[in-house]
Amino acid sequence: MAGNSGKKIAELRQGDKVNSVFSLQYKKPVTDYKKGKMFEFKASDKTGQITVKYWGGTDPVEVQKAYESLEKDCVVRVVGTASEYRGSLEIAVNPDEGGSVKRLAEGEYDVKELIGTREDIEQLLQKLRKEIESVGDKHYSALLRSVFDEKFTAEFSKCPASISLHSSEIGGLLFHTMNVVSLCKTAWENYKEMDRDLLLTGAILHDVGKVDSFKITTNIGQTDEGSFLGHVVVGMNIVQKKIEAIPDYPEDKKFKILHIILSHHGKKEWGSPVEPSIPEALAIHYADDFDAKLEYIIGKRREASTDDSWIWDWRMKRMIYLD
């Protein structure tokens, strides 16, 4: 039976005593410090990520034993104290003060406490199918139906939208995609010079590469394909193969769709091989960026581990007001 998972990462405050269950994302080697040996690892649950530092004593064998008992994706119960270091919360584990890190066996934890799951996946899938059916252009319609076969749709519906930045949960990619579709439809209502079918097709397909780029174990991680190529290129490859299997697919429509996928991050320094050069690509970029950043800043307000009214966010490079 799964035991009590304790406080979630988003609930922790400086000085809190911790007795919680986390997934281990990665660990760093054992190093020296003034009182002996220590190591650290990145832990996660469905509310976020946190660094855990194990402050061992002068017995290097015991520290090494604790270190070797842990591996990527294992689940651990951490007993320690939440503390702040350089503006970020972390967990200090000191065995001399009763702290510990214990690896748990399967059945001693509930994976639902480690990875969040959206409750509205079926409703979102119904919306996705409705949007696909609304695309009238026969070539874009054929492409969407080819990509979203039964197997891919099932995988897409479970995929997160990111590892930790936004919609990092089972079903998160579906939620994010439908938000982008909704924003693009609003844009089309104001700028009907755009090709609606191209716009909707691009909005639905822009992040399909994430299906093969992310993997779910006891946490959300990246596949080798995602790490080496990135989801933008992976998505282009998925769609290009589908297009090549459709007889007499027009080249101009092929290039427009592939351009939307390759340019949806907006700038080369943000991970786009090319930048948006058609109105539909620009609209999809801004919709994608808007949803991701709004979800991120709302999440930061929800998860802030402080009683202050303001926090500094290093990703957005600005102060965020919490009240």
C-alpha cells in the first residue's frame, strides 16, 4: 500500500520539516565539504521540482552507500528541512539530525502523487475531434486524419506539454493545444484574410513532436530523440512523413504546414530554425507563446514558497506579484 506522501513541493516553506515522497530526476556525484561528504539530487512531484542536498558526515562509506542506493526515476522518501539558498527553496538532509533518504519499492507510493493528470481529457479530446472535422480543405483534412489515428491520438492525449514550465501533467499537451486553437480562432475572427483551415491545421499540429520527445516514468523526462533533435524538428519529421504518404499533396500546402511547425517558437534563439513569414505562422507563434507564458506565471503564483507579496523569477527576468 502507498504510504503518506507528505507535503508537496509547492506547499513547502522555509523552515518546514519535510517527510515527503518524491521522484528522483537526476543526481550529482559525491563531493567534499568542510564537515565531510555530500551529494545532491533533483526531486519532483506533481507540483514542481526541488533540489535535495544530503549532508553526510565524515564516514565516506555511509555517504557512498546512500548515494548508490539512488538512481534516476526511483522514488524516495525524504526526511529533512526546507531551507533557502540563493533565493531558491531546497531541502537539507542531515543524518546527524534525523534526516534520511530512503528508496521506496513499487507499491509503497502512488504515482498519481508524483505526476499530475488532467481530469478533462475526454472532453478535450471531443473538442479536438470537432476541430479536426471542421477543417474543410481536403488536403489539410487528410493530413490531420492521417496524423491523428487511434494510436497517435491516445499517445497525444497522455503527453505533457513540458517537463516543468507549463502544463507539465498527463494531458497537458492536449490542454495547451486546444488553448492555442481557441486563441487562433479568435485571431481569425479579427483577421479573416488568414486561411482558416491552414491556421487550424497548424495550431493542432504545431507541437505534435512532443509525443516522441517526452517520456513518463515516475516523472516527466525527455527521450533521446527529443534531447538530440528537439520537439520542433521531431514534429516536422512526423508531419512530413505523413504528407509524403498522401498522393498528390500540393507542395505549397506542404511547405506552409512545415514552416508553421518549424517557426512556432518565433525566433531562432528561442529554438525555431526559421522565423514566421506568413500570417498564420505568426498567429500560431503568438498563441503558443501567450498560452505557455500565462500558464507559467499563474503556476508561479500558485506554487510560490514565500509569504512575501513579490518574487523574482529568473526565467521571465522580472518581479511577479503574488497577491
